[in-house]
Amino acid sequence: MAALENKGTIARTDIETTRKELAEAQKQLEEKKAELAEVSQATEAEELKFRHEREKIVARIAKQDLTLYERIRGAKKGRAVVPIRRGACGGCHTAVPPQKLLELKQNNRLYRCERCGRIIVSEEIAETTSAIVPQASL
């Protein structure tokens, strides 16, 4: 009988301990939910800001250029525009002819890599863009 009472006492103690642990875990869960909601709200606000900035920029881009960009972006896993690095396309590393390098520096129109089809820009343009918009991933 004493052994049975002892087991009952141990079981009650275990239940109490488990309830305390459960209460602590629920408290931590609520804290984490609050943190997540805060981070999520901040992220949504930042996303909205970036969407507005993008809309302003898109409004200044010719429709055909934007269509080209969106098509390439979808086909090239988000990397539609790449800089020239050491005389080669930053996407596929194919050498760009010297004449095209000179034309790129004039920045008169869009140029595409003959091999991968991405829009290519001079290093100067890429550096200028990165300085203006640090998160810019051409």
C-alpha cells in the first residue's frame, strides 16, 4: 500500500512539474509569436516601401524595355541585368566585343549579351547604381 501511495505521490509531482513546464513553454510560445508578429509587420512595411519605389522607377521605363526585362528576369532566375566585368558578361562570362564595350559606356540604349541574352551594363553604370541603391541586384 505504501508503495502504491509513493507511486501516486511521484505521479502527482510529475504532473505538477509537467504542468509548470507546459505553462513556461506556452509563455515562451506567446513571446515568440509576438516577436514574429513584430518582425512580420516591419517586413511588410519595408516591402511596401520597396514596392512604391519600384512603381516610381517602373513608371519612367519604356514599356518595351520593361517587358524585355521582366521576360529575361523570369528566364534567368532573377538576374536580368548584369555588369561587364573585365570585358566579359557578368552572367555567362562570355567576352564582349570592344566596339560594344565602347557603345555600352555611352549608355544610349539597352544592350544584350549575345550568348545568354541578359541585359548588360558597363561597370560604371553598375557601380553608380549600387552606390545609389545599395540593395540593387542588377
